Amino acid sequence: MENLKTTLLFALVVFLILITGFVQSWNTALLILNMGLISAIMSLGVNLQWGFAGLFNVGIMGFVALGGLAAVLVSAPPVYEAWSVGGIRIIAAIIFGIIVIIAIGLWIKKIVNRRQKFWGAILIALAGFFIYRAIFDTGVVAVEAVNPASTGYLGGLGLPILMAWPIGGLLAAGAAWVIGKTALGLRSDYLAIATLGIAEIIIAIIKNEDWLARGVKNVIGLPRPAPYEIDLQQNDKFVSTANSIGIDPVTASTLYVKLIYAGLFSIVLIVIFILAQRALHSPWGRMMRAIRDNEVAAEAMGKNVTGRHLQIFILGSAICGIAGAMMTTLDSQLTPGTYQPLRYTFLIWVMVIIGGSGNNLGAVLGGFIIWFLWVQVEPIGQFLMVILTSGLADDNPLKLHLMDSVAHMRLLTMGLLLLLVLRFSPRGLIPEK
């Protein structure tokens, strides 16, 4: 019975995407499919943390943004002039800052006298800070002055964009390790506050450090794993093939590119899903759920609860980082201003809760359903409002008010759906077995 329910729910997702293609356009349907695949991957990452281990991470946005940053650092072409005038100074300053942090840690560890330990650490930190800023600031000013309208940053390594996906995961995993070492000892509500605050810090750095990724000026025109539509439209073989099957070459080129992305994203989702399923049914997965259900009992059995929490926190964050790099690849641009907690944290949580916390299939299902509704609720709401107000004059206050309310249909629908699922299926549409 449970398998039939799962099959029907995924069949509903397929039906919704197909009906979008027939009623609206196949471009819209494939765009929903691609973003649904990325959302499902993010949902799997959060499900690892919350569904497996009970970690309440509301800093998902930060790890997604780090994945997007990785796409720029890996695939954007290097700006050689910026490197020549200030790049070396910036790198030297960063290395110097790391050395200062290590020196402070060694001083605190080696010195026994508390007064010497305290004042020595303060002196090292102050001296290191002023030297760091003297090196770093001059390099930043020089780099950001290099053709700021189009570059004004160091650029990337100029490598294939697909290499950015695993590197985005590694970058997010590294940040998760640093955060986990300091925050995972906190109570769950404090952990949530800490991760949200750190995510905002990550976004603030990406927005304000223009030398890194142009800040709010955005990095556009990133390399793609798929051909450009204009190149396909100028390819005689492609044009003749499109004409032979009765599709306009312009439409065919956009569909072809989106299908390539859908294939790549599907491969990543399937690989991560299989690994997550194997982890869930392994002794390690059973141990994680035992820790989630009763930390005290698990610790009494000799399990390193904090160490295991750190493992799962890093793994889930890495998956979110991969998804962030994939999303930036799909857009071919990094726009830090679009990273908002509502979209990249709380909407992902809604996906996990509605799909079924602790169930990987539920997380994937929630990713597709919630993203579909997030995209389609507003046009559907506008269509319904037009029908409901069709008998009213165009300047009627009630009609104007209802039409203005369409913009808020997304939030209303998400809240209503969450309430209904929590009331009638509190463990999600596909609950954990």
C-alpha cells in the first residue's frame, strides 16, 4: 500500500510537469523540471542533517551561496591585469591571516601562565590585524580599480564548469567543518540561530568583497556544459533536424539545452540518492537515527555524538554546496542579491517537512512538489482571480484588491499546504518507515 502511494505521488509530479508543457510551454515545463531536480538535491542534503541526525540547520542559504561562488572561482576566466596589480598581495594577506590565527592557537596552547597567555594572544592578534589590513587593503583597491564596469575582480581558474560542482561541495563542506567545530555543541535552538547568522555573514562577504566575485555587480556569462542556443540556431544540421520534426529551430535550441541540463542534474540526483539510501540502511545510518532519537542513550553506548553530528553536518552541507554550484551553472551567472532565506532556507525546510522527514524519497518528492507550486501558484491564482472578478468593473475596489493579492498567493499557499500536511499527515507525504 505504501509503495502504491509513493508511485501515485511521483506519477502526480510527472503529470503536473507534462500538463505544464501542454498548457503553457515545454520551456516552462523543463525549467520547472531542472529547478525541481536542484531543489530535490538541496532537500536531500537537509534531510541528511535533520531526518538522519536531528540537526536544525537554518543556514542552508550560506552553503548554497558557497556552491555558487565556487562556480565563479573555478570556471570564470582569470583577470590577469588584476592579478598583476594586486592579486598576489591579497593572497599573501590571506595566508598571513591564517598564520596569525595558527600562531594565536599555538600561543594559547603552549603558554601556561594565564596573564601571559591572554595578553600575548591580544598582542599577536592586534599586530597581525594591522599588518593584514595594510597588505590586504592595498591589494583590494588595486584589483577593484581594474575596469570595474566589467571585471574589477580576480576572476577564476578558467576550468570546465562541471569541475565546480564537486569543488562547490568541498567549499561548503570546509565551511561546515569550521561552523560545526564551534556551533554543534550548542542546543538545537542556539544551533539554528548560529547557522542562520553565519549564513548571513557568508552572503554579506560575497556581496561586499568585489575583488572576490564582483559583489552585487554580479558575474555573468559563466561557461556552460551545454552549447549556446544561438550556436545551435546557426548549425545547419541542427536546423534541418528541427525542421524535419516540425519544431521551430529557436524553440528546439532552447529545449535541447534544457534537456542537456535535465540529464546532467538527473545523474547527480540519482547518484546522491543512491548514496543516501545506502547510508540510511547501513550500520552508520542506524547509529545516526539512534543518536537522533536519544542522544543520552547513544552516548552511554559509547558513541561519539558530537563527532557523528559533525560528520552528517558536513555531508549535508556539501550536498547543498553541489546544488548551489549546479544552480549557478544553470543561470550562467552569480547574483548574490538573490540569495534570500525565504527561498534558500525556509522553502527547502518546507520541502523536507511536507515530503517526509527521514525518508529520502519523501525529500525528493517534496523538492518537486513545492518547487512546482512555488512557480505555478501565482499564475494559477491570477487566472482564478480573473474568473472570480469577471463580472466586476475594472475600477471596482474589490477587484483591484483581489488582483493585487495575487502577488501574495505563494506565501499563502505554502503556509496553507504546510498546515494541512502537518494536520492530516504530520510525518509527511511519504513518512519514514
